Amino acid sequence: MPRGDRRGRVRGRPRHQGDRGESPGAGGRREHRRPRHRPRLPGRGRRGAGADHGRGGRCPMTDATMARFGPEIMARFGPEGVRRIPSSELPGADAGGVMMPADAARALADPGLPLQVGPYFTASTGEPLALAEYAATIGYPDAVPNGAPETTLGLPPNTGPADGPGAEPGTTSGTAGWCRIGTDQGAEICVTGAGDVQAVFVTATATPMVVNGSVPAFVGSLLALDRYLPLLASPGDRNPAEIFRELRRSLLEIDEPALADDEAWWPRVLEQIRHALSFPFAAAIEYEEAGGGKHVETEQARVGLPHPERLLWDRLDARGIAPGQVTRVYTELEPCFLPGNYCRLRLSRFRNAEFTYSFDYGATADERERGLLELMQQAAQET
């Protein structure tokens, strides 16, 4: 494990709150690291353009366009790899009115959703579909609109006519009835009353993220992501930068407004892929063995997989290592609050551990980009 405090970070446990809370403390960089240099890849979105998508706004995906994805989804994932949600199971169905547009309900029923796409999406199975009901089952029954104190649950206000024509924005009843179709391991992926898809937080206070303007656009985008992740992980003779650009172009063709704001969901997913392609940033975990000795394991970033600190803990957890046995956690980049990882939340379980990191990887895309570039520059100097 690295020692020292080259960057003056404050030591401490990761907070449970969202991506603007304080993060684990700082530490020196691993001395034995042998850097690899990969190109910085293009494809950043525009800052602050997300409003063009509109809460409840619709992207140009139609039922006819969705029809072409159906055979592709079944061919790629197979019948056992798809989650279909009949309209009779959707929130509000038992009261005589499904709380989403008909085209959204049709897309959830056929072709349905992939059960798993990388670490970024896992479909809901065997859990309540209504967001408030799901929140209650995991111990958060008092869902309140976003903007409440940090000690309370942060859910966004209703953003569409979820309770029928003329429902007023800002009410909580529509939010409670949003259909939770899956998770990105930290946020809940929901279909709103207007039919768009958003990522909202139940176990942390954080701003919701725009995902897609419609269910068909979300399904089509997941299909594209699943198709390109293996190519990016093993590009062969191909230039990974070009493969990345192809993925981004595919997502733009499906739902361009979804990529307009750097802090929306899809740009954050692409950012993580691009950063893993650019540099294999690393993490280390020290833990106490049953006999009293200490052991250190390390991991580095790989495209399409969870961040290295998550990979490390999954490995240790599978071997029966308890969170209380972890004594130190070091990451080259500040633990993230990004789709598919949310390392800041995950590391908070190590209540006995000392946390250190070397480079900021903060709340905005610009901050995260700057932190990665600083890491790459230091690695180049040490070569």
C-alpha cells in the first residue's frame, strides 16, 4: 500500500451522500506502477445542454423504429436474457390506468429489456415496479422530493402527467408511481409518467440524471452498448478510438439529446469507457487475514468492467473476507459517483479502513478529466 500524503487530502470514510459530498482521504501514488500510454479519446458532450431534451421530452424513436430492435435484442440476448414487463404488471394497472404512455408500455412488453449490460444496467426482476414500493422494501419508505436535507431520501419531483392528463409538475404522487425498470448499481432507472427514462436515487441524496427520451431509445442504446463493449475490450488490430467513436455515433443516432449534457447518464457512461481506454488507473486494498497477518491485493481499470476498487472488493467478498477486515483502501483516482460503479457508496461499508487517493475525480466532467490527465502526466514523468 502507498504511504505518504503528496496531495494533502483529508483522511476519512466515504460519505453516503451524493457526488458533491466529501470523499475519502488522500495518499501517495503507487511507486511500482508501470504506466501505459493510450490516446485521449474524443467524444465529450456539451455542457449544460441537457435542458434541450426536456423533462418528459420525447426523442424521435417510434414504434416502427423500435420494431427493428426486437429481432436484434432476441438474437443477442436470447429469451432467457430479456426481461419483458406486461402492461398488467405496470404501476397503476390494478387501478385501471397505467402510469406511462402506451408506446412506453408496449416497448417494455415487447421486445422488453436486456437483463444485464456490463456493469451499467441490471433489469428489475422480482422487485416492486413502483418506485415508492421498491424504496419501502429496502428500508426507505418516506420518499420525499429531491432537495430535502441530506439525511433524508432524495427523489425528484414528478416531471410529467403521471396521474393522468393535467397532473401538476412537482407533485410526489407521480414520482412514487414511476416504473423502476432496473438499476445501475446506485441509481434506480425509471420510466416517468411522460415516458422518458431517468436515473433517480433512493439510498443517496443526489441530482437525478436524464437517461433517454423514451423507452425505445433506452433499449436501443443498451443494445448498442452491449454490442460495442466486447469490441472495445478486445479491439484486435482495430483502433479503439475509432470503435469508441462508432459507439458514440450509434448513441447519437438513437437519441442525440441524451448526450447533450456531460452530466447526464449516457455521457457519464461513455466518460468511464473513454477513461479506461486512456489509462489503466489502479486501486489497492489491504485486509487482515484470519491468522492476524495483512495482505494487499491490487487491480487496474479495464474497459467494460467495474472500477478496480469494485473488482477488488467483489473478489475479496467471494473469498469470504468481511468488510471489517479491510484496513486500508488506496485508489489513484478519487472514488467516483458514476453509473455502474458508485465507488464512493460501496467503499463506505469499510468502516475500519483508512482511505487514500492521489488525484481528484470529482463532481463534474471537467474535474474528472483534469484528474485523469494529471495522473497520466505524473505517470509519464516517472517512466
